[in-house]
Amino acid sequence: MSSIRKIKQISKSVPTIEGAGVHLKRAFGNNDVPLLDPFLLLDDFHSDNPEDYIQGFPWHPHRGIETITYVLHGDVEHGDSMGNKGDISSGDVQWMTAGSGVIHQEMPKGTDEGLMWGFQLWANLPASQKMIDPKYRDVKQDTIPEVVLDSGVKVKIIAGVVNGTKGPVQDIVIDPEYLDVTVPADISFLHNTKKGHTVFAYIVDGSGHFDHQKDKVLAQENLVMYDDGDSVHITSSDGPVRFLLISGKPLKEPVAWYGPIVMNTQEELDKAFEEYRNGTFIK
Ligand code: FE
């Protein structure tokens, strides 16, 4: 029997300061574990004032997770201790599997007008893959397909499948879907989701009904978490609504998290920080 997912919880992203003083909004994080398993954190950095982001995220380590950066406007300069370097520009995605360890910096640069807007999502890795070799997927904007449905709904497919079109990010352990969806005014979007997977929507712009039996979800409350089911049904209201629709298979493992490192046990966390101090972090 097919079932449309109902809303489990709605919340609003919270102003937070991260890195060397970046003002951003956190949709979910440390305090919400394991609500969005396999996802750990979603940050929305959006400002037209360079003072809010220019200090960036200087050298820091990651282990045990994947960090997924999606830039809407501006550039993020990325560099790591192995010498990998590159810009994540408007429309690009960097899907970084930190695995056993990456030491990197992420420096937002903004557009000529000073606008910076992007998202960073953290996905957890299962115990069996926390210590795998690091891997980058640098996904350029022109390799992300955009499908336009008969209804006029536009979907950029970073990961997952819409109408037979597959996104470029594949073979990820949590079997994720990462879509950037724009629904025109007074139009519905019905999308199949895998049973048992965690599904959430994060509103980028506009407002809509994210569960057709509930009241309008305003852009003020921008995170919509779903109960289980095999589809989501989203309808725009007076104007268009744009949102990220993200799903993944829960890991159901213990989470030991401190700062940028997420392991299964406190012992593994202690070891990671000890290795970082000793200079033996990078494998
Ligand atoms: Fe980082």
C-alpha cells in the first residue's frame, strides 16, 4: 500500500557563529542526533555582507563523515593539506568523503556584489567506512541535470533519480537523494521516496504545503522533517516555492561527535584528536 509521508516535525534554522567567525544559520546539528540519521548537520550561509563570512573556515580536520557543499551564489575556495585546491563556484557541489581524515580550509569569497549563499550538509559514515581513504567528488554546475516536469516543476538532480534522469553523485554508502526543487505557484509535486529512508526538505525561497493535510508552512519555518512513507506531496502556495529535498538510509549506529570529527565511540574520538595533535592524523 502506498503512503504519502506526513510531517514529523517543523523547525526554523538558528543563527550560529562557526569557523573563524562566519555568521550562518544552522537547520540542525549536534543537539538533534539521531533525529535525521544518517544526516548530522545542515548549515545555510547566506549574506550580502562579506564581514559575515570572509573569515571563513581556516584549517580544520574531519574524520568519519562526508561534507557536502552546495553553492548558490559566490565562490568557496577549498584547499587541503595534501595539496588539493579548487573553487566551488555558483551552482557547484563538492561531495567530500573525509573518511580516515582530511585537513582542509574552506574560504567563502562572495560575488562581485558581495553576495554569498551556500549550504553545507554533513552525512555520517558507517563504522565500516569511517576509516576509508578520503575522496572528493567535484561536481561542476554544468554536470548537474535539471529536469522540467510537465507540471512546470524544475528539479536539479545532484544525487538520486527524477523521471529516469540520474544525478552525477552516485555510489554513496547512505544511498542519498539530493534535489534542488522549484515548484511554480499553485502546483503540486509528488515524488517517490524510499521506504525507511530519512527525508527532509529545507526551504530556500517561498512557502508551500509540505503535507497536504496540514497548514501552510511558512518560509519562517524552513526545515520540514518527514515520517516514513513512500512519497512526499508538496504544493506551492501564492507564489513559487524552492527547497532542497534530501534523503538517505539511516545508519542506526552510536554517534560520538566532537567538533568536526564524528566516530562511533569516545575512544575513537580521543584517538582522532590525539593523532591530530601528534601530526599522525592523515593516513
Ligand atoms: Fe570543513
